[in-house]
Amino acid sequence: MNNALPEKTNCTVLEVSMKSLSHNLNHFRSFLKPGTKIMIMVKAFSYGSGNYEIAEWLQAQKVDYLGVAVTDEGVELRKAGITLPIMVMNPSVESFNDIIKYKLEPELFSFNSLQEFQQFTQSKNIHKYPVHIKVDTGMKRLGFVKDDINKLINKLKVLKSLKVESVFSHLATSDESIHDDFTNQQVDDFKDITKIIKKVLPYKFMRHIVNSSGIERFSDAHFEMVRLGIGLYGISPTYQNKLKHISTLKTRISQIKIIKANETVGYSRKGKIFQDTKIAILPIGYADGFNRRFSNGVGKVLVNGKPAPIVGNICMDMCMINLTGIKANEGDEAVIFSEQNPISKLAKQIGTIPYEILTSVARRVKRVYL
């Protein structure tokens, strides 16, 4: 692991602390009973933190499953040498060949998806291929609804080419205590549904419904497996003080200049200067994941520990900051987010959630693992 910034020719980096990741993983594992499996969500480039590097580390930590959104994400992990079971949450018919080739396990969420994958595996003379059945208990996204279950089990019990590895659902609001009645109803409905399926299938399968906040708040719903997502990457509405910030997005000052009073900065002349002002130009823009909504003083970056407001509109590959009252030189670091300037704070500044801040960091930004 390298803890140094690359050469200035590639000076915008996202530093990821593996020590903090380990701390966060152990925090969530502390809630689990012995034998409870854990699936880690590594979709969307591991929430912006990296791809195979995070998955490789998780494999060394002996987690039980990985979860991805689309087949291509799973294929990339397999090509990088990841051997853990991988669940694909939204597989397409066009990806079935790759699912089989790379031993990925699809989520089946409708009668169409069930029939299409069943016919595909049957045509390949495949028996007992592992699949995951998604049921909708209140999220109103993908999944079989309660009224589908009798029809579903009649189909499942005669299928030879498929084997149900797990039945799962997703909590809509496990992080908000005001909706605990709704969450408890989801869990009760899930128990009822899986009880019916259990009676029909001649083998055991895993159940999982809780996400990161569900792990912390609903221990009675851990069942055989839990799914850990945003919590691993340092965000929890319940135990934020127990988690560690895992990543730091930083760059270096490209140029410093003095802007005269009554001049303007940037596109559309949005950066209005009323007195002689020292600004710095940073080689990071919205194409790197620095959201344009931080423009015109909404966002601030840290230069030598002091907040420097954004001046004018953030450009595709650059932005400008106000260095008034800050001693700085060209080449000095500018920190977009870090433990001192957390992503939760940035998310509030532009009216979004930490997920968006994390997952927006572009792939062209170099990841450095500490």
C-alpha cells in the first residue's frame, strides 16, 4: 500500500484507508451471532472506493458473499481473481451467458426473470444453478409480491435446473425510527413468505433482509445472512461516532493568481470579485465527481487546514477557490473531503445523501490504498 501522492501530473487522488475499512467491518460484525453470514455490497465501484482492490481485501477478511448491481461488475471481479460467491441484483437476459461462464448468481425478481433464466439453464443442461429470489415487502422496487407466492412456489418446486440459494427482501426505512412500525411489518411479512416457501422446497436456503442500519437496529431480523453496504464505507445514522471515515479526496494547487477588484472568475462570469483577491486553480471538476452544485461559495475545500470557498462555477476539469487569509503555494494540497471535511457535511450542503458524494468520484481519479 502506498501512502504518498503520485507525481503532480496525476495529482487528484482518492486515498482509501484499509485500516478504517477493517474497523468498520468489525463494528458491524460485532452485532452478528456466530454463524450469521455477511454479504458486502461492492456495486457501483464499491461505492466509489475501488473495484477489485476492495473485493480482494474483503475476500481476505473471509466475508461470505459479494453483491453487485449488474453482471459486468461481477465479470470484472472474476477476471481480477475474486472467487467469493457473487450475487447479481439486476441481471439482463443478454448477460446470462456471462453469468454462467463466470459463475455468478442472479437475483430473480419476477415470473419473467424466473422463466427466462430457467429456460436458459435448461437449454444448457444445467442442474441446480444457484439463484436468489427477491420478494417485495414494502420497498416497491423489484421483487415478487405477497400475492405471487403461491404461484411462485408451485413453479419453484418443479424446477430442476435451479436451486434457491436465498430468499431476500430490502428494508425501505430501517435507518429512521419514526418508521419502525413499517419496518417491523416488512420483517413480519418476510417471515410469513419465507415460512411458506420453506414448507415446499426440499432443501434449506438462506434468508436476508437487513441492510447496514438494519444490522445495527434490528438484530431479530438478521436471519442466516445480512447485507452490509454504506456502513462499511463509513456512514451510519445510528452509530456514526463508532465508524471511521475511510476516504480522502485531494488534489494539488495548479496555479495561484491575484484577481483585481470588479473582475470575474469562470464560466458565465459567476465569480464576482469586489476587492483584490488571491485565488487558486485546482485540477478537479465535475467530471472527477466534484459536483457543480458546490459552485459559487456553496462548497469549501481545505488548504493547509483552512476552508477555502469555491469561486465561480466548477468547470469540467477544474475549479477555483478563494485563498483570502490562507498561506499557500502552488503544489500545496487541497482536500475536497476527509475526516475533517466529511462527506456527510458535503451532502447536506447540496441537499443530497453521502451515497451520491461517494459514488460520484470518477474512475479517472486515481485510488491510493493506505
